[in-house]
Amino acid sequence: MAQLNVSLTDRLKDRVDHIVAGGSYASASDYIRDLIRRDEQRSDDLAELQALIDEGIASGIDTRPPATVIEDIIARRRDG
């Protein structure tokens, strides 16, 4: 396993120590690894969301009345 040395402010070090002392993590390293994994997941989720937003923008504007759009959505969900 690779090693990485990180310098933290006293405030951040106290925070890490507090979290580890709470028993959720066995060590500061476990906590940092979990933070990195969560950050990776967040980045993946944001990329997926951005792709959906881009798809929506690219699809153009629906000129139908809102009630018609809603009725069509309901019908599609009902029909499976």
C-alpha cells in the first residue's frame, strides 16, 4: 500500500482525532480513505447529473401545454 504524508492545521488534526476517537474509524488513515472514496462517488454522481442536464438541454423545449406533458408522463408510467 502506498503512503502519503499530509500536513493539517491544528484545527483539522483535532477534527480527525475527534472523529477517530468517536469509534467510527479505526485510524486517521481509515477516515481519510473513506473521505476520498466519498469524494470519488460525489464526483461520479455529479458527472452523471451533468450528463442528464446536458441531455435535457439538448432535447430542446417542449412546446406542448404543461398539462399535456404531465398527462403523457403519467400515462407512460402507468403503461410501464
